[in-house]
Amino acid sequence: MARVAIIGGGLAGCLVASELAARNVKVTIVEKSGDIGGKVINYGCKATDTCRNCGLCLVKDLWETVRGNREIEILTRTSLVDIEGEKGNYKVTVRENNKIKVLDEIDSIVVATGFENSSSVPASNLEINDMSNIITGSRLEEIIASRSESRLTGELSFPGTLKRVAFIQCFGSRDVKGRAPYCSRVCCAYSTRMAGVIRQYYPGTEITFFYMDFQWIEGRGYVSELARENIELVKCRPASIKSGVAGDSPVKIVVYEDLRHSRLIEREFDMVVLSEGIYPAKDTGRIAEICRLGQDENGFLEYVAAPGVMGIYIAGCAGGPKRI
């Protein structure tokens, strides 16, 4: 019976494992953290009174399906050490809980090592003097995931009315100095959907998006639809976020350039959301060397030979930014 090793137990790795197991292929997932699920397992459904097509409902049962499949072996707290052999007869050496283990007679290998959020890497495109009342997109995902019908939790549990929220798009993306000149492709989709969730709980909230360009999400009329929902769109990259006080309440002050009038503008918000982009996983270079893969100009994995010849395949965001 065929046997495949999957390096990484996030969304892509688990989807591949489930599909292979359904075809009677033995699968071993090598996951460095304490559980499968990657980052997506902490994301929240962004439906309001209607479905917003965020895709989470498509994978909500995936984790239990993988855990309960007898064709799938899951090794957690396990890292890849070495690969020897060739397609049809690989020997994969891993370190499981600080003990060396060898997976023999592996026919193929799938590399699904995921990504890092751009907030985990120093960004050069935005000056921030302190992070109070500033949250990342990934933190807002967690808040939305834990919401009840009547309230949001965490940093969005405002005792009063949440009046003004700013979303800073392309945080860590489209940033030549920060080594990420590319578009991360997911930020526009998840942030605009999360804005809808905030508006559901705080109907009077003024929401402003500072952006460089918008990815088409649900057709070319999507940006016009945002305007109809009274979401303000400001095309610029803010220079900095400062702290201030309005009355007795702390506020964040977003400083940006009005290109039309060549002047700096300062605007106050109750909260700022940094829409994080996607960076290569921290150990991508090491994984590339072990798996005989290359890296593109942005650091993501790429093939140096036909995957069908090598029997080593790249899945998910290990090969670049992708949506669910």
C-alpha cells in the first residue's frame, strides 16, 4: 500500500491527508506544534445575517475527520530532520518529542509548512509608538471565533459604543524595504468580512479602510458595495499611528498624506486593525534544503524539478499566498 509523509498539519496538509486516505493511501502527518489545524483552526466564521463566503464552513469538520481516520498517523511536536532516497522509497527522519524516528518506505512527500503572519516579522512601512487599542487581523479572527450572539469578546468588549475603527491594509505586504513587495491576496477578503461582523455588533460604527489597492473578492462591484455600506475607503499608506486622548478616552491617531492637497492629516479612531499579510514560514530555507526544493524571489518554496519525477510536492501557502 502506498504511503505518503506530509510535512505540516495545517489546512493544506490536512486536506491532502483526507483526500489521500479516502483513496486508501497511508498517510503520516509531521506537525511541529502540539496539534493539527495550523492558523485556520483559530479563525472565526464571518457570517452576519447572511453568509459572507469566508470558506470556514467548508473545513469545519476537517480536523475531526483527520483525527478519526485510521489511515492517517499524526505526529505532533515533531520536526523534519532529513530525507534520503528517491520517489517510491524515501526514508524520512524526524524528531518526535526530542527522539529520533525514521519513517521508512515513503512513496511521496507533501510539503505543507504554511506561513508566518507579517506581524511576526518587523515591518518597515508603518511607525507605531505603542500597541494599545491596536490589534492584528489574526487576533481579530480569534475574537470573532469566540463571539456569542450578543457580544464580541476580548479587545472588542467595549463598555460603550465603538465609534470609529480603522483597518490598515497591506501591513507587511507591498513593502519593498520589508522584503515583501508582493500582494498577500487574502487581506482584502478577510478584513472586509470582519468589518461586517464589527458593524453587526456596533451598527453605528464608522469604518475606514486605508489601502493601496483592492483585490477583487466577489466580482468587480465589490468595492462599490463597500461604499454603499458606508465603509470609507482612503487610498494611501499611513505613515504612523500615534496615541492620544479625546475627552477622557484614549484614541489612536492615524497619520497619513493627503496626496491631492500634499498635506499630512491626523484622524482619531477608537481602534485600529492591522490587516496582516503572508510571509514564508520561518524555517522555509531549512525545509527547502532538506526537501531538495528551491525558493522564489520572495522566499516561498518552488520546484527545481518536476514534482512527478521527484515525488515531492508543495501544498498550500508554503508555495505562496493563497485563500482558503
